[in-house]
Amino acid sequence: MLLRYIFFRALMLIPVSISISVVIFMIVHLLPGDPIDNLIRVGSSPDDRAALITKYGLDQPLVVQYFKWIGAMFQGDFGEAIVLRRPVADLIAQNLPYSLTLGGLAFAFSSIVGIILGTISATTRSTLVEQVVRGFILLGSTVPGFWLALLMILFFAVQLQWFPVSGAKGWDSLVLPVLTIGFGGVALVARVTRVALLDARREDFVTLLHAKGLPARAILTGHLMPHAMLPVVTILALRIGWILGGAVTVEFVFGRPGLGSLLIRALGQRDYPVVQGCLLMLALAVMLGTLIGDVAQAAMDPRIREAKK
Amino acid sequence: MRFATKTKLLSGTALITLGFLSTAALAQEASIAFASGELGATSYNPVTSSNLNSATSLIYDRLVEQDADQSYHPHLATSWEEAADGMSWTFKLKDGVTFHDGTAFNAQSVADWIPDFAETENAYLVGAVASVEVIDDLTVKFVMSRPEPNLLYNLASSFMGVPGAAAYDSMGEDFGVTGAVGTGPFKLESFSIGLETVLVRNDDYAWASDLSENQGAAHLERVTFREIPDQSTAFLELKTGGIDVLLGVPTDFLQILKAESNVTVIQMPGTGINYMPINVTAAPFDDIKVREATGLAINQEAIVASIYNGVGAPAHNFLIASLPEAEVDPSLNVSHDLDRANALLEDAGWVMGDDGVRIKDGAPLSVKLFTQNGTEFTSLTQVVQAQLADIGMQAEITVFDSSTIRDEYKNNRHQLAVRGYDWNNSDILDWFFSGERLGYPNVSMWKDEEGQRLNDVAMKDSKNSAERIANFKAYHEYVLSQHLFVPIYQPTTNIAYNSERVNVPDPVRGTRFRSQTVLDMTVVE
């Protein structure tokens, strides 16, 4: 039953990806400016410019350019960067590991700490603990990443000198960026966990469990948590796509390479093939994340897969 | 208690180890952060890249070097001779030079290399070279399809660092990415795109140009170039010893850096101008009197003093002061003169209104002032706006990103703009004022018969360097007489270094921070 659900859900990704590729292509090409101005230098002639426009097919109708791009894409060819002068696939492959490490660790950190904090805040009887956790959640959801990044550097790298200021060499260069990105994530996950747990606790079956004399701990781990995890999994799944490209400002401040940084640089130079390649990767990651989330929910809750069948 | 002691002991050991390591590191290493303008290079292939950074100059040597006074110095070429008709150049090459892979550098290396440029984006650099002939092992002749008095300038560019032909052919697409072979004082050890480039000393090096004091192998054994996009982070790295040298420090950072006891700042003459192009097709600037008045409103000296704390120099024409073509008829230089500006506007029919804004035919003298995002131009544009108000011109500032602003120019939606260029050659005049590039780069939208004639003469008819200088000077003077822009400021190129860690020679020779400086750098004992 579940396998069938996964299959049909995955099949849906094909038309969605194609429509996304059209949207990405149009947005990128309709932006004012073009890559050739970022490629030519003083000393080259107006004829050189015209020759480059022809060379990269930018004089052809957008429809033709789109089908050339998507056609190559189907054969696994991401194309050649115009300004960055390298195969797009190489550029993505060089930046992806940095994004995956940073995003993956931040994701794990924010999920684990967030769920724990959310649970503590929902179950504690101490108002002080609850106040502190709620304060943390509020701070985490509102503090801008770049500002937090600079504060982290000033305190942990400049004052205490525990970690390097910037760079991407060695595990110690990961600590501050992971904490910076994770901070916001922790707040979000904790908030969702807390609300979900509080909602679940008001359900009738919980009152019944209490009446049957089940210990509070057993109710929490055995009944409340599985129930409350549904919205948490949804939120986490949506953040999978964000792992890849959500760290642009943090990458910038800490001087780390990454898919987000590559995208921003290419966007500034209107390097169409790179921008398209990066955006498509990010879109795919988001779609995969949503798929994983849906499948996980379906696995956890039979009602969902029955309803969607 | 026990734990506390243990921790102390541990951290004590760590400190000793650290101290030990750092003395070892002090031996002969330096790390340098690139200037923000040279970030994002994806390859060290000088032939095909569109973007090269300063590390490139350490891997490859050039035939010719250029000094800060724009004079040319021998490097891999010991001497050169230009035919009287400009149709050929003969270069004598240095003996005993070898590439990093052990192969010899000779006339054949040059003959193999030049044709590689064909069909690349950099082909224009050797566009006038018809063929390269090997005369003998150490003599090579460039046969020209037209005279190119600017050939030496191109040869001194980073894009014309000489790669090893054997490696260039065998590595293909990977040349400059996974490995690189040149004759330079450093070899490429590793290159992580967007992160860092590690270079190790070429121990055999004995062919430096006369721009370096050190004629042998570099004092430094290892140089790490790092990419740090955020200026604040780069500054903190310099302060804490994470990097030793920071290239391209923005002028507004200088005061903060100078306050640090371990930081020394070197100011090199810059290679560019900040200026305000005027769109001659957009009213009221189709009236030359309004254009001239706009130029007279700008107080370059006050701008240098107030925004840049006296660092850098005022610009009074379109070229950097070290270029001979910048020495124009003094009456054509643009300087502050409010009385004359106001008189010109009165003459053009713009009368002062009660609110301090001039009016003509019921319409106020209100204009659009465009600029690019980024801190570089923010305060400059605001001061320009204030100075324009002094002649009764109301300017409204709009900020764009660098690609969008070009689109605005091309669609002729602009009037005034504050921008800058970085180029130490007079052909920048052709770039920004050629009638064939209206919109962008010709932001002034200027198309003029006499201007195009002078441009053609300067670009195509100059037979030798002296003729080229005279022709470009004439073109420059004509451009100035048409009031197409307002020159504002000549920035300096600023380098900051940790003086407790390294010594950097001051003044820095050459037009940019390159191999000649790194060869002379030493580690503080």
C-alpha cells in the first residue's frame, strides 16, 4: 500500500519539475542585464561582443534557447558557464559538499535540540524553564543570521579564540556556522514541537490514558510524541531543500563556498546556465524534501495514505 | 577540582603545542586574502579565463612587466624591438628559464602559446598578431596584421602569463583547475574554488624582473591565498592573525585598520577613476552649457578631504595621472567653479527659483542620479547630490545592482550616474566614448562624427607608441571639450598587512600587487 503511494507521489515529480524548469528559465532570462557585459573587457571590440552573443546562442528566441537547455539537461548535461568559464556540473559538484556538510549538520543540530527544547517547554512545570525556552525561541526566530554570525565571530573567534574566524578547513571551522544557522532552526522546531505537544495533550484519548492511571512519562513517549511528530516532520521535510541553499548570508560572512554563494555570484553576473542549474538543484531538493515528508507522514499515519489513494 | 587541574594541564599543553606550531609556521609562510574584486576565479588558465586573481601572477611569468609609472620592464623577454612600420615585433628571451614541469622556456614556447588564444574570449589581446616566427632558440618575432602599439600593455597583463605548452595540451580542460604549469616563482599546490589557493616555492627560480630586489627564489616557502567575501570578516582575520596580508582594503576601512597596532597599511597609486557620466541625449543635458555647469558644480578637493580623509587624489580629467595621455591642455581639466556654473545656467535660461531649484519654462531643474549598490559609491553619490544642489540642480538618487544598471543605460533611462572604472590604459576612452557602444559602456550616449574620427585614428592608425599617445591625447582633449562626464576621484589601492608577521616592501612596485612584491616579502623573525 505504502509503496504504491510512494510510486504515484514520485511520478508526480516529473510534470512538476518540467513546469518549474520553465518558470526558472523565464525568470532568469527576463531579468534585466546579460552575461556578455560581465565577460568582455576593455580592449575588445563591439564585433567581439556580437560574436559572443551568437556563440552562446543568446540571439535566438527564448523558446529555442529553453529547449536546447532542457534537452541537454535530460541527457545529464548542465551546460557550460558563460562568465565562470567552467562546466556547470563541475561548479555545482565543487560547491555541493560544502553546502551538504554545513546544511546537514545544522539540520541535525536544529532538529535534535529543537525537539528536546520544545518537549521540555511543553511538559515542564517550572515556569522559569518555560520562560527561558520561550525567550530562546523568540530570539532564535527573530535574530538575523548575518548579525548573529558576526557576534559569534567576535565572541568565540576574536575574544576567546576557540575557533577560526572564517574558512572551511577542518571541523573547527564548522562549529560557528552550524551554530549560527542552527539557532534559527532550533527555535522553529522547538516552537512547532511545543505547540503540537500542547495540542495533543488536550485530546480526549490523553485524558482517558491519564484516567487509566498510565504514568505521565509513558503517555509522553508512547502516545503524545508520535501524535505530535506529524507537524514536526512536515516542517523538517520542508527544511531539507533549505539545507542546500539557505545559508547564503552565513556562507558570505564565514567565507565558505557553497551552492548559495555560487548562485548569488552567478546571479549578479547573469551567468544563465549556472543560475538555472543551481535553481533547478534547489527546486529538486525542496521537492524531494516534500516527498520524504509526505511519505514519512503516510508511514506514520494510515489515514493520510488512505485519504490520498 | 581534579577536573579543573586536568583541564588546565591540557590547555597548557595545547598552548605549548600551539606556540611550537606557530614558530614553525612563522618559518616561511604567509596567507593573503584577495581583494573583493578578484574573488570567484574558477580557473588559473590565463588563456581562457575571464577572471584572474593576483595568485595567477605568481604561477606564470610574463614576457614584459609594467611598473606603477606605466613604464615597461623586461622579464621573460630581455629586450624587444618594434619595426619602424609597426608590422613586426622581435623579442629576445631570457636564457635558462624552465617551466615547473622541467621543460625549457624558449622561442618555441612562445610560438606554441600565442595560437592557443584563437577562438577564446581573450583572443583580442593578440588580435593584431598574424603569426609568431621562431628566429632562433631565444629570439621570437611577432608578425603583425596591423600595427599594435599597445602590444606591450597586453603582454604585461595577467592573461598573458606564459603557460607550459606540454602541460597545457595534455591537461586540456583541467589546466589551471587541478594543476598548472608556468615559469613563475611559485607552483600551484592546491586550488579549492571559492575558498583558497595554496602555492609552494619554485626553488629553481632565478629569473625575476628588475621590479624585485630579490632575483632568486622567493623568501616565502608557501603562500596561501584566501577568498573572504565579507570585508568585516577579512578585517577580523587580519587582526587575529588568521591572514597576514589583506589586499584591496576599501578606503573607508583605513581609519579602523590604522588604529590596530599590528597592522600597517600601504597605499599604491590606484588604476582607476570615479566619475559621473552625463547622458547627452537626455534633456536638460542635451544643452552643453548645462553639462559644463554640472561639471563645475563638483568640488573634487572637498570630496577627497571629506569622504576619503585625504587618501587618493582628485580627478580632473578621464585618465589616471600616471598615463601620459592625462597631460591635456590645463584649460580642459574640470575643476570646481560655482560662479561660472551659475552664470552658464543663467545663460542657458535656467533661473533660480525661490526654493533653491532652478526653473526653465515652468519646469524645475530636477534630474535622476543613478548609482550601483555597494558601499563604495553610497556616500560619494550623496555628496555629489548635495554639491549639485549648490547650483540649483535637484538630483534624485536611485540605486541599482550592477547588471540592472547596465540595462537602464542601454534603454536610455538615465541622466546622471556615479560610477567608477579600473583600467590603466588610454583605450578606456574608446571603451566609454565610442559611438559603437551607446548605452553601455558609452553611458554618455555620445555619438559624434569628429569624436569617432579621432577615436578611429587613435585606435587603428597609431603606428607606434609615441603616435598612439599623441592620438589618444587629442581624442581625450576633444572628449573633455564636449563635457560628457564629470571626473571626481582617483582612489588608491590599499594593502594592509600584519607587521608582526610579515614584511611587505613599500612602495609596492608594478601596477598591482603581484609576484614582484611577493618575491621580496619576508617573515618577521
